[in-house]
Amino acid sequence: MQQYLAYELAHMMIQPMRIAAKMVKQQAELPFNPFAKTPMMRQLAAACEVFEGVTRRYGKPDWGITSTRIHGLEVPVREETVMSKPFCNLVHFDRAEEVVLLVDSSKFASSSGAIVCALDEIDVLITDAGIAPGDADMIRKAGVRLVVAR
């Protein structure tokens, strides 16, 4: 906790210098300043901009990650804060453990240009009782758990 207090104190002490640097930068870049285009004034403005940027406080980002693509499938992502400290949060992004595909058995007999994903990318396939025995064997041999709804 003492380190955080030292950080806060240092930030408060440097605040007047940040304000001064911002003002010097604005003065150096004024269009009616006759020295504004000289190399020295441009370097001074750049140095002030760097100082102000380095000492600025930046908020914690909102990641906004709601899903990701894994092997062509859209998988929901859950954000979980594992550890919280004054300086930062350790965030873990968790995804679904299994990929489950729900398919009507009539889709196995038809051909289409639209492919959802490869069979080896699926953990569980749920279909109806109309699935052909050959299709069911193919799915099981691929290591996919087949659930036939009745």
C-alpha cells in the first residue's frame, strides 16, 4: 500500500509540471509565433508533448471481447477478474469448454456450399433420430460424441 501512496504523491507533485509543459507546447505551436517553425521550437514542443503523454494517467481499458473464433466457430468469451490490485487487474478470458453443434438429420444427406466447420472441430453433435447408421458411425469414428434426440 505504501508504494501506491508514493505513486499518488509523485503524480500530484508532477501535476504542475504537466500543466506547464502543456502551456509551453501550446505557445510553441501558435501560428503567429515567429519562432514556431524553427527546429529548436519544434523540438521543444515535441519534448513537452512526450513529457505530458508519459506522465498522463490512462484508464483501464474495457476489453469488450464477447466472442472469438476457434477453428471457424464463433465461441462466447467470459471476462473474469482473477486478481485486483491498485495498479491493475489480472483478467482471465474464459471460453466454452465444448463445441456443441445442433443439426437436423436431413442435413447429412444433402450437399451445400455452406460449411459450418470440420467434423474434428466439434465435441458434441446433437441430431434427431432420422440420422442414417452410416452417418452416425462416421461421426463417432471422428471422435465426436453423438447425441440422438428422440
